Amino acid sequence: MREGCHVIVLPFPGQGHLTPMSQFCKRLVSKGLKPTLVVVSDKPSPPYKTERDSITVVPIPNGFQEGEDPLQDLDDYMDRVETSIKNRLPELIQDMKLSGNPPRVLVYDSTMPWLLDIAHGHGLRGAAFFTQPWLVSVIYYHVLKGSFSVPSTKYGHSTLASFPSFPVLNANDLPSFLCESSSYPNILRIVVDQLSNMDRVDIVLCNTFDKLEEKLLKWVQSLWPVMNIGPTVPSMYLDKQLQEDKNYGFSLFNAKVTECVEWLNSKQPNSVVYVSFGSLVVLKEDQMMELASGLKQTGRFFLWVVRETETDKLPKNLVEEISEKGLIVSWSPQLEVLAHESIGCFLTHCGWNSTLEGLSLGVPMIGMPHWTDQPTNAKFVEDVWKVGVRVKTEADGLVRREEIVRCVAEVMEGEKGKEIRRNAEKWKVLAREAVCEGGTSDKSVDKFVSMFC
Ligand code: UDP
């Protein structure tokens, strides 16, 4: 182990942030470091060690009492998380210094840019970690600089945005907060503010890889000290030769590992539709009905993740009917699932982690985006990387069952299906190359370590 090189990693407390940043900790371990992962948690507990004792996890409270619902008011949540971190982190850094293990750098989630001042104020370098791709951050940067004005409607069909190195974007390809700014003014401020102190940040890390966003990379590197370190998918999934510890990283949910894997083992290669909308998306009851009916009409096997909080909306009668073909679970071991040979396509909300995971594991995708950066990711899946299609949403906001059937057929059958699968295979190879020894992302992690150690 490298002595005297201590790194603190501090993700925003959401699954889409915890996953890539805890995986980044594992990459640091593979380079001989022993990082500390600070997690904001609703269940305060003493620090503990993980990853064969190489990662120290320090849970700090999110500022909510037992019984209070943290997700009721996002502004309140952000405020309390900020207050809690501002109270605890300086103490923690001080304790580390006193115990002879002073941290050198704080890798902080870009959605909490105020952490840079805490790092600098305590003599640490600050590394902003972006859990979203450049294609999204660049749009927010243009909004910050006033070089792009926010449109006022979501479902306009006019050409609205043209950024260098981008396909032409329509309103419904843009990150949702830009078009729904009146409903989410505070979230728009948070996502745009991520880019507000980039002139002072010491290093910018991003969970993407160079080839994936090649043209944008040149542009962002001309502005900031950028290093792409993704995909943060554990290398064991990218390279079947590797026998690493089967540990899915830091999860807020309990996955039904054995149930899913055994069920998938009984299916033919490329035959199953995997359906998951990540940790936050909430579907309306009538959308659940369309989805369940669409999956039934495909006649294919499917594995569908319906989180506990969504279960009540499942159409009860239909669930009985489809149970022969489908397995519904409250949370899956997603990487294990996507890496399984039985998976034929991934119906996804296009959260960035899910998109990158599907792409890195060579799985054709059907994008069914809901909000935040998902529409823009879906646009790139369909039109730039050409590894899938995007569903068409009706004017009432619903995706109809016939559309689900059409998209499943499009990615799993015919000439277009074959072309999508070829492209998916190509990106899988490129993603693997990026993180394997000597690849662009692997070198970035080496460079990060040599800068601070
Ligand atoms: N995930 C999982 N099991 C599930 C659904 C999701 O392990 O059943 C993981 C998935 O692999 C990804 C993360 O949860 O790493 C979700 O992040 P993403 O950015 O895709 O979506 P978000 O939850 O932030 O909307």
C-alpha cells in the first residue's frame, strides 16, 4: 500500500452518485491507496472497513430524525445535507490529521460545489467528480454562461439547440430541468451551479471515457483539468477472465441476486427484456398498465424491477397473467443481469449509470427517459452511439403498449436489431479498453494518484 496518500471521497447521497463514486474508491484501492468514503446516511453508524479493509466508510447523518421523510421537500433535504456535512467534515479532517493520516485531496460530488472551499480551507486539494456525462455538463455550462436560453415548453418540436459537437437537439432532447424550470427552479440552480467554480478546482473527474465523448473532451479539456475515469463498472464484468470479489459497491437497496441469476440461467441467450428505471423514477398507474400490457404483448421473457414504493401501482390481474413470462423484483443486481448472456435488451430510463452500464456490457437499449439528464442521454444512445432506440411519448405523456412492442422488436429483430447489436459490441470493447491496464481511463487514475501521492 502507498503510505501517506489519503483520499476522501464524498458522494451526494443518491444511488446514481454512490455507485460510481464507491467504484472509484475501488479503483484507488487497486492502485494501492486506502481511501475514506464519507456517506451521508439516514442510519448513523460508526465507521467501518470494507473491500478487504482498504476502504474506510464513515457514515454521517443526513440531519433527519427517525420517522421524518427526507424526500418530501428536496430543498429542505439539500439544506440539511449541506448543514450536516459542514458540521461534520471539518471535524473528521481534523481527526484524520491528529491520527497521523492526513488527507491530501477531497474528491467531492460536483452537485455540492461548496465542498471545494472546505477542502481548500483545510489545506486539501479539491477534485470535482461528475457522475453525469460531458454532453450534459456542457449544456449546463452554456446555461451558466448565458449562451443558451432556457425554452419555456417541453414538447415543442422546433429545433432549439445547436451546440458544437452535438447532434441538433429538440426541446424534448434537453435535460428536463431546462424546460421545466418553473417546476424545478432549485434543481436547475443546483445542476448549473456544478460548473460555477470550475476555474478554481484542482482536478475534474468524470465517469465517462475518452472515446465515448471524444469531440466534447477536446473542448472541455481546453477549459478545465479534466480526466475521464469511467466507466466505473467493475472490471470483472468487462473482462470475464478477471475473478474479483463479487461486491456490487455501495447500495441503498437489497438486490435479489440468487433469484434473478437462477431465473436468467434458465433462459436462452439474448432472449430476455430487462426493464429498470433506476432508483428514483416514479411511474403513473396508467403507465404501469401500458408497460405491463406491452411486455405481455411482446411474448418475450422479461425481468422487471419495480421498487417497493411502486408495487401498489402494478395492475394486479395482469401481474398474475404475465407471471409465466416475467419475473418482477424490487431491486436487481443490475451489473450481473446486464452481463448475463440471456439478456436481449435493456428497457431503461437512461440514467447515466444505467446507460453507461448497458453500453459497457454491450446490451442494446430502449430509452424511456423521464426527467433530469435522461432525455439527452437517450438522444445519444439512439443517434450518436447508435446502440438503441428511444420510445415515442404521446402528447398525454404516456408511452403506449404498441410502442413498447415496436421498440422491443426493433432492437431485438431484423436488420436494424443486428446493426444495433454490432454497435453495442463495438462500444463494449472500447469501454473495456479504456479501463483495462494502460487504457485511457486507467491512465487517468494513475495520473490522479501520481498528482497527489
Ligand atoms: N441499479 C441496481 N439494481 C436495480 C436498479 C438499478 O443495481 O434494480 C443500479 C444501477 O446499476 C445503477 C444505479 O442503480 O448503477 C442507478 O443509477 P442511474 O444513474 O442509472 O439512475 P438513477 O437511480 O440515478 O435515476
